Amino acid sequence: QVQLQESGPGLVKPSQTLSLTCTVSGGSISSGSYYWSWIRQPAGKGLEWIGRIYTSGSTNYNPSLKSRVTISVDTSKNQFSLKLSSVTAADTAVYYCAYGSGNFDYWGQGTLVTVSS
Amino acid sequence: EIVLTQSPGTLSLSPGERATLSCRASQSVSSSYLAWYQQKPGQAPRLLIYGASSRATGIPDRFSGSGSGTDFTLTISRLEPEDFAVYYCQQYGSSPRITFGQGTRLEIK
């Protein structure tokens, strides 16, 4: 069974770039026809899809975040990554990586990122 | 963008009762690309239903999904203590924009 694990700094300063990595184990990130996604959830609130990368390398982003988001994949490390630039306090949330063919079959445990000076 | 509206916001029921959760879309969801998730405090969401009515692997048959177009329902036939959680619907038919409903909190009465 595929497992996902998020990693990255838990604290980011305003205006800086948030960078997270999702490490995939139990399967190859480059096999099958799946989307590898990032989703976030502010404390006590609902889920917001950030974007995804397909096994071919093509990407789709939430239009509301598109200007600040980059998702990339490193098949040699079986990882995919998220970069979110020019962060503000509104970007404070638990960030999840997940994968599936449209829905999200499997999720990482999530990592809390706080934006604060 | 397809907006998903879940109702009720909070549902208070007792173990053994039947739960009916609603998810209404602002536009038709193509090919029933509608999923349901369960989230417990401190945990990641868990996929329950995909394709509007197909149960994910390992999901008990007391969970069922139905609906098409703009109206979808998640039914839990007989509530177990572990079913009290927050439930989200998600549409993935309006590519590339994926959206979630705001959630329904199922609490013990």
C-alpha cells in the first residue's frame, strides 16, 4: 500500500516561500495514471485543494492560488514538492499531500505550517 | 467553479440511528465524479465513496452513496460510535478545479 509523508519547515516568515516535500513509499510515483496533489486545511476550517501533478508531469492549480504555486516531481527520489510564494498569515494551515485518479485515495498525515514573523 | 453546499451543518444522532447527509452542487457534476470523505480530529480525511456510489476499499457496507447531477447523498444505515466525525463531499469532474463542500459535523446526541 502506498504511503505518503509530508516534510518541511513548520514556521515560515511572511512574504517568504513555503516549501514542502511529500515522500512516497510502497509504490513508484511514476507508475500508473495518478494525480499527486496538495490540499490544505486551516485550523477548524474545511479543505482547500491547492493543485496537482500528473504522472506525465503536467500540472493543474487552484485558480485562486495559481500565481503563487509551483508543484514539481522528483522521480529519482520518489517525491513531489510544493512551493507557495509570498505567504501571509492566511496561508497558515495543515498541509496534506494525497494521491488518486481524481478523488484522493490516500493521504499523508499532514504537516502544520505557521506563517509568522 | 462548482460550489458544493453540504447540509445540515451539524447533525445530532444516536448510535444505531440512520444518518442522511446532503451535498448539492451549483452545476451538474459530470460523470458522477463525486466523492465523500470522513475526517476525525487530528487525522487526515479518509475516502469513503467515489464515483458517487462506489465504496472505497475497506469501507463498511453501512456507508452508501447515491445521487447524480447536482444532488448527492451519503447515508450511514446504522451509526456506530466510531462514525461520529466530520464528512466532506468533493467533486472532481470540473477539471482542473477540484472543490470540497464545507463539511457536515455528525455528533452524538
